[in-house]
Amino acid sequence: MQIGTVAKQVGLTPDAIRFYERNALLPRPPRTPGGFRQYADTDLQTLEFIRRVQNLGFTLKEVRQLLGLRRRRFQPCAPVRRRLEQKLSHVRCKLADLHKLEQELRTALRACKKELRRRTARCPLLSESVNRKPENVK
């Protein structure tokens, strides 16, 4: 199969496939006498795997590690489970940070709306930032 066909089947762009080749996530395929890449079904499976684990939030470095585990004859689940647990923990931390950010934005928006009701409206966010130290500065 040529790169365009593979790209459509997997849901990637040809550039993404070439990127994976350059970064040694996908072996360089043989070429036809005309110079076209020829992909095998195993390449398709590898690309589908890469896409799936990237959608789970794994970085290219982590994808490379998972591909290494995948290529082994014995495919242990424990190291994969640990990586999944770490990824889930990271996502939970991000969600907590996003929730905190949401609350801070709501508070700032309420203050803005309250100030807009006054005749001499001054943006509380702008005046607050001049008078207040950022939270992480001690």
C-alpha cells in the first residue's frame, strides 16, 4: 500500500506518517522502483497503535517505549499498567488545576460584572494586578 492509502485507512496525514518514520517510531518501508513507499499490514497496525496511545495522551518518548514493549515476544502488562496509572494521575492533577482555574475565572468575572453596574467602573482585574502580588511570589 502506498502512503496515501495508508493515511486514509488510519486517519493520519502522509506528513504524520513520514514524521513517525523520521522519528523511528515506524520502520522505513521499502520503496518501489518509482520511489514510492510500500507499506505492509504490520505498518498499518503500528500506525493504528501509535494513534491510539497518542490519543490517550502519551508523548512520543512514551510511545517509543510502548512500541518497544509491543515488539517483544512476551508482552508484559505490568509496565503498561504503571504507565497508564501515571497518565491517569497526571490527568487528574490537570483536571484539579483546571477546576481551580475555573473557580478563579468565575470569581474574576463576578467582580467584573459587579463593577460594571457602577458609574465609575474600573476593571477590578486590572487594578487588582497593580496592587496585588502574584500568589507564587513570596
